[in-house]
Amino acid sequence: MKIALAGNPNSGKTTLFNAITGHIEHVGNWAGVTVAKKEGDLKPELNPTASPLRIIDLPGAYSLSPFTSEESITSQFVQQEQPDVIINIVDATSLNRSLFFTTQLLELGIPVVVALNKSDLLSKKDITIKVDLLADRLHCPVVETVSLDHTGLAELIEQAIRHSDQRQSAPFQGVSIDQITNKPLAEKNDRARFRFVDRLVEQVEKRAISSRQQTRQDAIDRIVANRFLGIPIFALVIYLVFSISQSWLGPWLADTFVGWIDQVYELVDSLIGSDVTPFLRSLMLDGIIGGVGAVVGFLPLIMVLFFLLALLEDSGYMARVAVVMDRYFKKVGLSGKSIIPMIIGTGCAIPGIMATRTIKNERQRRTTAMLTPFMPCGAKLPIIALFAGVFFEDAAWVGTTMYFAGIAIIILGALIVQRITREAPGRSFFLMELPEYRWPSLKRAFMSMMARAKAFIVKAATIILLCNAAIQLMQTFNWQLQLVEEGMQHTSILATIASPFAIVFIPLGFGVWQLSAAALTGFIAKENVIGTLAVVYGISNFIDTEEFVLISGAADVAAVMGLTSVSALAYLMFNLFTPPCFAAIGAMNAEMESAKWLWAGIGFQLGMGYSVAYVVYQVGSLITQGHLGTGWLAGLIVVLGFLGLLIGLMLRPTKHQLGLKEAA
Amino acid sequence: MMLTNIILSLILIAMVVLAIRKLIRDKQSGVPCAGCPQAKQCPSQAKASPFITVKPDCGPSRQDR
């Protein structure tokens, strides 16, 4: 038996799905978190039948019209897969808007049970709903639920099972779904449906506070989403998040954690003893435990950061950030919807890129997929934490600057793509429901943090472990498969592969094979940058256990790497703003559906990362040392070549202009 | 010394084999990125390799956009 969960965006479908299946899917207090269907089995304690019940969580939809892409997933599923029953999750505080979709679902001939979700908020908002009358008018059962504390869920499932084989008559009969593609007819039908819903809501709902009245939430929004104050407030919030995660709480936790990793290192070291072959000893201790340990050492910092971001998301603030950014994105030819993939991309670029599928305009979708990886994802956070901690005393501003540098590059990139594609700026409308502010749930934030921590550990135990083992082997042997002797590391397989790239990086301030090798392995997974640095420099952890601050021991690490603070910043920005990992490039390919766009995107990311790192290093060297850095002329030629290519593409005559020229 | 080397080699090989097996299993079950909490959202849509085509049964088709 299949039960589909369908409803408007941000009505609480995924929270309900998690509650009845025991899954830990990502939820957020804003619309557009779910962009594809998810499946799971009903918890046995909620299942009164002997057979398993399959639950399908569908993306939020305002209607079954196939005019928008996210709605078409829900529309296609309910029409083609024919679930046995649909649980329609309705936000009890927004009955008027929600019932439009409900009446469409009731026309499909599939039994529907309405979950009047968030019903705990009704009393707070002085709203009364006559539930029995609503059920009578809709011709289907209506159950009051609160997904957050599991209220009414058992009754909801019981009603769904009981009504799964019963026929229901639709309270409103519109045109069939097949005729919805006829737009004038569909609009006429929609107007009639809205009138029906309005009349129904008048009968069943009583509001003490008119929706036109200004609430405390409206007053907060006027400040938080203000066109002038919105960005500084966002900057302050991100700064606080980085301060707590990378300057205060995170390092304190990391310090304890790294102490345990060191104990593991010492334990394995003592178990191995001194009899073992140096090569095997080095592979186990330096390559695997040292390399993986260096990456995993940053886990507490990342967990704190994700916990704080989950709190922000749950509070409803991130939806306001989308509104603040919308006006800037529209000006550079992006959709207002582009901000949603970018916010999701701060966790991981892959789901962020996947979320671009909700953008209808092909050019905007491809541009967003191309630019989303510029937002620093979770995998890049250890790199930020390492460089901020080792080279800069105040770690928090570095992370904040990287986020805003990412946003600035996205805006610049969008402007360039708009000029290259010559798409006339059209009027763009972005309607996004602003969710209620609420006290964020510590439990949900904790679950979100643990899911990401698990992901980080699995990645460290698989991809990072394999890469570090390979790096250690390539560093230990030369091309004749002989062990590399002390002081001859430049003859190793790794050094000979990375050295040609190091030449290219001289104008960026990090023209040594060790740093080049780390940057190259970052394309497999960005955390590899840390692991590779640990292996090639023989540093088992970057977080000192002796003193309770991340930046202690920094001078030693900086001296070993041979980087100045300026070249370290350039290296950090190069790793953040060049193409993402291969998995994210795969997602870009899937969403762009164009080899030309994919390769143009990769080329743009490479050129942009190189140019930003060059400018940071050369300008930084001029300011701090009074002269330009090494290789400035060669680098300038490369950067000017990239700029020239972009300008050439922007100024090239269009097919229309070429046609006029030929005619003349 | 010989025995210690053999045991350590076996442990290293086991670690590598287990890591590769986990990656292959994830790939077969449609997880594009090992351990990713969102990876199972839509197995056929976001593959790790640019050379795998997108199946139309998950997410909107190109015509719908």
C-alpha cells in the first residue's frame, strides 16, 4: 500500500514524513526544501496492518497545474503512480491558500485524507476552524495534527488506511487535468475554484485578527528584509556564526577531539612497534591515520557551524535572506529562485545544483547551476578553518569574507553570462511565502548536525582514506618504483605530477609541488586539500592540543608550508572558487543538459578562481611588502587573456547583426 | 618482523577494500557522494559522473520546464 504526502510548500510534509517513518530527511522552515520525492516505510508502531506501508513525500505544490516544474513532479506522481491514498497536508493557519490544491486532489478519484497541520498555532493566532463542517464540505476526513510533537499522527494514519478503498465525491468539479494545458480555460477554471474555496473558508474559519493588520512578525520583517539593512544584518549573522563555530566553541571542542585522535595515533604506533618496515609504518601512521585524522579533526567546528545554520533555517530567517538577495539577483538576470539553490549549496553543492531544476527559464537554470558552487560548501569549511586559524588571528572574519566573496563572484558571473548570452532583461517575479518566525528546535538542529557529521565521517573513511593512501604511496615511490630517499622528495611520483602545475601557480604565490598536489586532489573531494597537506608535510593535526585555541602552533605550520598570510589567502580563495568536486560537476552536467554550458562553466570557474587568487596575491604583496609578487607578468598575461576572452564573447556580433551586415 | 609486516599489510588491504566496497555499493544504490545526507533524495537525477544520462522518472522532464 502506498500513501502519498502532498501539500503546499512549507506545510510540514517532510516533518510529518520524518515523524511517521523515522527518517531524518532535511527539513527547513521555508518553501522549496524538498525538490524531489522521498520514500520510506511507515513505523511499525503506527502501522496497524500486517503488510508494510510505503510513504512517499512529494515536493510542495500550490496546484496540480503542470506549468511549474516542482508542481509537475507531484502532478506526474499522483496521476501516473496512483497511490492508494493521499494525505493532503494543509497549513491550518493558511486555510484559504491551501484548499485550492486540496480541491484539485479530491478530483483525482484517489481517496484523500486532510491533515490540518500546525493546528497548535490556531489558538495563538486566534483562529477557529470548524473541523467537522470542513470535513463535511470537502467529503473527506479531516484530522488535526501537529507534526512537530506527533499529535494526531496515529489517527491520521488510521483514517488513511480506513479510507484507502472508499470512493469520495469531489466538492468542486473543474476541467480535467488534461485540459489544464489550455491556459485561458485553466485560468477561468482557477477563478471559479478560488471562489469556491473563498466561500468554503468563510463558512468554516473565524479569524479574530484580520490578515491585513500589521503583526510583530511584519515589524521584524521591515527591518530584517529591509533593502538597506538586510545585507549588513545578514553579514553580522554570518560573522556571529563563524565566531562561535571557529573562534569560540568550535576550537574548544576540536581541541579535545584532536586529543583523542592523537591517542589513537600513539596507540597504533605502540602496537606496530619498531620492527615493521618503514614504508608500511609510514603508510599506516602518516598516510591513513595522520591524513584522515587531520581532516576529521575539523569535525567539531563543522558540527557547530551546521548546528547554527540549522537553527537559523528553522527560525525562518533564511527565507528573509532569499528576499533580501532577490533584488540584486534580478538586476543581473538571475531568477529570484536562484537564491534557494545557493543557500542549499552552503551545505553541499550537489543538492544545491539539483535545486536549480525548479527554475523554469533554461538560461537562468544553467547560470544558477554554474554559479552555485561558488558558495562555500561544507567540504570547503575545513580549508577555511585551517587557513583562518593558522594564518589569521581573528578566524571569524575570514569565513564571513569568503561567503560574501562567493556572493560577489556569483553576481559578477551572472552579469557576465547575461552579457554573453545577450538575453534581454525581462521582468522577473519571485513569489516566496515567508514562513512564521519561530523558536528553532534544538532537537531538529541536532539531528541535522548529526546527519552531516555522519556524512563527513563516511566521506573521511572512504574517499579521503583512499586518496591519502594513494598520496602517501605516490610520495614514497619514484617512477622506477624505488623508495624515495631522504631529501629527494622532488623525484617522487607525486612531485613529478604536481610540479608542472606548480609553475602555473607561481604568480599566485604557491608555486610548490606540495600545495599544487593538495589543490589537485581537492577536485576529488575538497576535504582532500587538508588530508594531502597533512600527508605531504607530515603534519598529523592542525589543531594544537596543548593550548585551548585553534591558532596555537600556527607559526610552525605556516613555516613548514612556506606561505605568507597573503599567499595563504590566495591559496584559500583558489581552492574555494575553482571548479567544485567531480560529484558536483556531475550534478552540474545533469541539470545543465548541455555539454557546451558544462565546459563553459568549468572554464569560467577555473578562470575566475585563478584571477581572484592572482589579484589577492599580487595586490596583497604590493600592500604588505611594497612590491608585486613573483611571476606577476606571466600571471597578468593569463588573467588578461581570460578577461579578453570574456570581453570578446560579450562584444561578439549576434547572429542578427551578422545577418544585417551580410544583407548590406 | 615478517609476521608484523604481514598483519599490517592485511589490515591496510582490508581498510582499502572496505572503503572501495562502500563506494561501489553507494554508487550502485544511486548515492552520488559517499555519506551525503541528501544523496538518496532522487537517485536517478544527480549522478556522480557526467557521463551518466538523466532518467526521466525523477524530477521534471525537459519539456515540463
